[in-house]
Amino acid sequence: MSTVSRVLSGHPDVSPATRKRVQELIRLHRFSPNNNAQRLKQQESRTVGIVVKGTSNALFASLIEELQTRIEQASLTAALVYLDEEGDELQAALQFCREAHPCGLFFLGSNREAFLQRFSEISVPAILLTTSAEGLPFPNLSSVCVDDAAAAGAMMEYLLRHGHRRIAVIGGSLSQSDASRERFAGCRQAMERHGLSFEEQGRYETARFSLESSHRAMERLLDQFPGMTAVFCMSDLMAIGALRAVFDRGLRSPNDISVVGFDGIALSQFCVPRLTTVRQNTEQLAARGMALLLEAINGRPNAAHETIPFSILQGESVQSLQ
């Protein structure tokens, strides 16, 4: 890439002095970039970027596999961009767009607030998966997800129907994770429908979406939340970490403590006990996401937002107290 192109595209590896000289030459010669050529370059690109926030998220591994299959079936090429849970997904996407000129993007594990701040700088069609983009003011940003609040509420109802009242929740940061906020809202609403207050009957413990972090969170609950009979974990990986913490204390699930998850990853059905969980259909998420992306690449002018069904997979990890 030439120095002029790097300045025009906002590339970071140009010194301030060089950037200033190039900008002065651009003004002197009244140069302007050829937008038609830029659009043609984008249209000719066969690359679809998949920006993944959260490297330990097991649901995303399954979703990425489904997406890659569909991208290849459309004679396109998938390119993966990974970043940590605390990473800046929009900055990573902007850098990827400058370097790869993709024809479209998928975002996994993103935060709505980040899109409000930076997404206007992205011009290619994009699909936000597992989080809703409905209400965001971007015609090139569509989304496919489950209703997180309804799904978490359904799982909490399941525990309540089995006689549980003192229920803990292990989830992500409520200030940073849209999914955690929506799921926690669903939990609270379910308890309120039964005349219960989460503040009085429950406890929220923050953790990363990983085995180690949820194991530590479960240890804190075992130490500090006496009388707990059930734990709702906001991912299956969290639930598996929690199950291990229960076992390490010499306890058993579900006999001593019931543990449920969210996602429906394959590993959840090979745990001992087999995990009761909310299933997100990754095949359907990927299929609808790819369909919306292709429609947008082919000229659909407005964003589209879809909600897919969820289901409760009944395993062996819930004890009935009735």
C-alpha cells in the first residue's frame, strides 16, 4: 500500500510529519479519492470477516464452523479476527476492513454500546449474531439472536417449578455484556412472577465466560451464599466450571446443588451429570445470518433483525424439591 493510500485510509503506521506533508499535497492538488473505484474494490472482494470477541466461548466455536461452511458454499472466503472479552471489536473490525477490504462482516460477542460509538465508520454490510442490533441507527447492520430475556426467564421458571427458591446466577459483567444484562432481567422477571424478589432470594456472581473464572465464582457462592439450592450459569462452559467446584467441595449435583447452563453446546451433554441448559440453535443462527448478509451484499437497502426460537434441554443436573 502506498503512503498516500495509507494516509487516506487512516492507517496508523504513518508518522505525523509524513501524514501532514501528504495532506498538504492533497490540498494543493485538489486530490479526492475515487469512491466508485473503492466501491468496485469492495464488490470484487470475496472475503467475509468474522470478528469474534471472547476466545474461550464454546458456543462461538460451533457457530464459526457453521458460518465457515456457508461462506464456502457461497464461493466466498472466511477470515477470522479473534480478540479477548475486553477487546475493542470495532477497532479490530476497522483495521481488518482497511487491510482486507471485505465484502461483509459477522460480529460474535459484541456490545451494542460499542456499535453506537464506532460502527458509523464501517460501510460494508454486517451481521451481529447472538445479540440484537434492533434500534441501532445503521442500515448496514442486521442481527440474528434468541430472545435472551425470554430464554433465561424460561430456565428460571424451570427451576422455580422444581421447587427452588434460593437461586444464584453466575454471569458476565452487567456493565459490559448485553447478553448478561438481558438474561439477568429475564431471571428477575421470572422470580417476580412468582412473588419473589431476587434481591432477597438470589445472588448474582460476576465471572468471565470460562471454566476457571466460573469455578472461582462458584467457590465464592459456596462460601458466601448459604442455603443455595440451584445455580443458573449464563453459559454451558460456566456451568461446567461450577459443577467442578461443587465436586471439589465433596458435594454432588443435583443431590446437593442443581446447576443449569445456557447455550446447548455438545459438551454439555457429555458432563456427569448431563447438563440441563437453554439451547441456542447455531445451525439456524448461521443460516439466517448468512442469508441476511448475502441479501445485503446484493443490495438490500435496510437492516433486518430476526429472533430465532430457543429450547430447554432437560438433562440430569436439576433436583426436584417438590
